[in-house]
Amino acid sequence: MKRQCLLSLLIVTTAASLAAVVAARPAGAQPRSEGDVGAGEGPAWHPSGNLYFTGGDRISRRDSKGAVAVFREPSGGANGLLFDRQGRLVVCESGNRRVTRTEPDGTIIILTDNYQGQRYNTPNDLTVDSKGRIYFTDPRYGSREGMEMRDERGKLVEGVYRIDAPGKVARIITHEVDRPNGILVTPDDRYLYVADNNNNTVGAARKLWRFDLKPGGVIGQSSRKLIFNWEGGRGPDGFKMDRKGRLYVAAGLNVSNPPYESAAKFKGGIYILSATGKLLDFVAIPKDEVTNCAFGGEDRKTLFVTAGGTLWSIRVNTPGQSALNGGAK
């Protein structure tokens, strides 16, 4: 009897421990609306207490009290944002078809506006590795007119690129994904995650992939691994990772968009996945389209979510990773 009691206690304790590890948010925590503030994409947190986001051809800045002001307008059709390890704002200027960096004095440096003489499609999202190298995706949604990026056989390319320094760029993904969107390098530089979201083509990819990332900043060609598949729904957009390696992926749809996307199975919100793709939790966001997210707050335990021009926040249990100071903040 005593042995059975000890065994039962061990099982209960182990189950409680596993639950604590798996739980990504406090019990009962629900998303809170922060208002219709023009938050279309690109949330990025700076330790000064400001959250930056994009939408309506502007970059907006929200302070610690919730007041929103225009940081830059026009913004060149800014989409994804990132603060590099020196705290400088790096921007995917989709409209201008380039990636820029804003220096402390406000000077805008063009990091790249072409690859081998061909203009980019529409730079979308970006990430940075421990060496400060920037990786960005270059899909084209909507009209295909004006696309210049082609491979050596003349086939259109929607690829992924690595910026080593201003003007020094390498293409690391050409056709290994269909239409790259969100992107993330793990803190140890071991893996590159890429959201593959061809959402306006029937039967096309709505998947999250993982690639091995080699020390030189290139992928292992045979390393592609499927992490999660949104099937016929709205695929993954932007995503982030917490310090336990969990992925927080903006995806899904609340109202179907026939014939391209169904809302029947995968609702709009944040899909919280393990590093290998197990669905751990789902945070429903009632506003379409859920586009991206970022960790913020003094303890980096607030997840901010952009969705159809609105901003949402939810408390989580684990701080997010950050490019600043090696992820320490």
C-alpha cells in the first residue's frame, strides 16, 4: 500500500511538472484588445519600453503608457521590423523593395535593394543570428507584375536572403519553399524556421518548415523538416520564440476566403508549438487577419499581436527571445 501511494504521488508530481513545462500562459489568461491603432504588421519591442509596428505606409511607436505616435511616414510600405544587436531599427520596406537600417542619428542606410542587379519582389519579414547577420524573406503577394527576381533558368524566385553587411547579400533559399513569409533563426544558430504561405493559390503551401543552418549561414540542402501544416486554411505568417524554445505563430482565419482559404479547421490566432511542431496551446484572436507577434514589456512576458489593424496583448509564462544583447533582454 505504501509503495502504491508513493507511486501515485510520483505520477501526480510528474504530471504537474509536465503541465508546468507545457503551459505557455497563465491559467485563464486571454488576449486583451489594445485598440484599432493601425497595427497591420511588424511588431518589434525595444527595451526603452516602446513597441513599433507597421500599417498604412507608416511605422508607428507605442509607448509604455499606450500612447501611439507616428515614427515614420511614408515608410516605403514597411512590413517586418527588427531591432538588431546594436538597437538599430531594421525595416523590410516592401513598397520600396529594399531592406534598410536606421542609425541612432536617424540616418537611413540601405542594406540591400537588389540581388545581382534584380530588384526584390517585396521584402516581408526578417530575423538575425548571433553574429548579427540578417535574414529576410522576399515573397510576392497580389499582382505579379514587375517581378524581376529569376533564377539562372529564368524561373521566378520568391527566396530567402542573408545580409552580411550593407550591399553584401547571399541567397540561401531559392525554390526550397513555395512562398516564404515569417522567418526565425534559433538563438544557438542551429536552425532556420520559415513560414511557407502561398495563401492565394488553391492547394498551395500553408506550412512551417525547419532547416539546419550551417555556420556559414546557409541551409543544409537535405535538412528540410515539416513542423506544422495548416492544410487548406490560412497559413503561417510572422512568428517568434520564447526562451523555452516554443514557437508562437500567427495563422488561421475566422471567416473563410473561398476558394483559397477555409476557416473550418484552423481559426485565426496564435498557434503555440513545440520546437518540433507539437500544438501546445492556441490563443484565439477574433480579428482577421492575424499577421504577426512580438514579446515585450519589462519582463518580456507580454505577447503583442497585430491583426487587421488592431493590436492585442496577452500575458505568457516565459519571456521571449531577443536579438538585443544576445537575447538577454
